[in-house]
Amino acid sequence: MLTVDLVVAILLVKVNVGLIAMRAAGAELDLAFIAAFVALLLMGPGRLSLDRAIGLDRRPAGSRS
């Protein structure tokens, strides 16, 4: 949902400013956040996830790092 929100913000607000702007905030930070959100989505929960801490992770311990 955050990715969709940032895409809409870029399209509505920052499309006229450009990618990197000198006088106003460009879209580069928003694009970095989108990349981070997509990376987290694709990586999934890891060893330090809340699911594993409270016991919701049903996979065996050695099946995925």
C-alpha cells in the first residue's frame, strides 16, 4: 500500500518537478523508498521477524534463512 501511495504522490505532485530538482524536492527519495518497499516485499520475513518471535512461523528452522 505504501508503494501505491508513493507512486500516486509522484504522479500527482512531482511529475512537473522532475527526478532530481535543485529548488524543490525531486522524486529521488520517493523512488528509493519504493525500491526499499519492493525489496522487503520480495525478501519476506527472516530470522528476526515478529512471526518467528511469537511462534507463527510454521516452517522448520533450517528450511529458510
